[in-house]
Amino acid sequence: MDKLEADYKCIICQEVLTEPCSLATCKHSYCKVCITDFVKQQTAAGHDLKYFPLANHIPRCPTCTVPFSASEVNINPILQKTLATLTTACTCGKQVSLAELAAHKLECGSVKKEVSAMAQKLVKPAPKGYVNRSTFACPLCGLDNLLQKDVVKHVTEQHKHRSGVYRYIYY
């Protein structure tokens, strides 16, 4: 991720903002899907004292912990226009607007080749006759007790909005 991409990064998914939304209270920005999921998770996890105090069950900004309500999450058209205007170079050499970067990375042969090469370095074949009886947790949301094939299925189905999802999937 280059400097330009880092300046427009969602701190929740660690990718360039997709459908950027800003909180009315503190003006911090996140991907629409990320902040919506964050609010849902925090609402469901009322015991989490850091983001969701038991006293009032109001979610707090992931960056500065200022309280906000779901109605204060608004699409940021200025930021959308900025992302559509700014361009960066993909590893394939193509200049892509930041707004289109996530979609481009999903289809880019160069990025897929890069991910495949990383996967080959990280994943070693199991010895012959070995049965993997271990379970895993999703690296994005922490859901646990998943078999390796179920992690891949879970990530591709539940986190498909995140362009960086391929860094977690090793076929």
C-alpha cells in the first residue's frame, strides 16, 4: 500500500475506503460495510465496555471512542469524489482511481499471481496420509472452530466486500 492509499485507508478493514461514510459526531471515515458491520457487532456485544458501555448501549467511534448513533453514519460525497479523482499504480502497472482500486485488485492477474506466490511460500503440503483435524478462526472477524475449507468459504461469503480478503485465503 503506497502513501496515497494509506491516507485513504479504513482502519477497520485496512483497505482503501469503499463507499466512504463519515460519522457526524467526529468526522472519522470508514467503508460503509465496515462501519455498518461494526455497529451491528457492537450492538450484539453489549458486554464490550470499550466500545459499548453497559450503561447506555451507544456505539463508539473505532478511532476516537466518541459515542455516535447509527443515524449519524452518512455517505461522504466529497470523499467519494476525491477517491474517484486520485489515481495510483497497481502492481500490474495500470493507473487506477482509488475508488476503483478494490474492484481492480479482485480481477487483476498480477495481484492474483502475487497472492498465489505468497500462498506457496506460506502453505506447505501436509505429509502423505495426514488428516488435518485442527480448526481455525476467521482472521477477519474471529469466528472460530472452522475447518480450513470452511474458513475459505466463510471469508469469501461473509467478507467479500473487502478487497484485501485474498491475502487471507490460501487455496
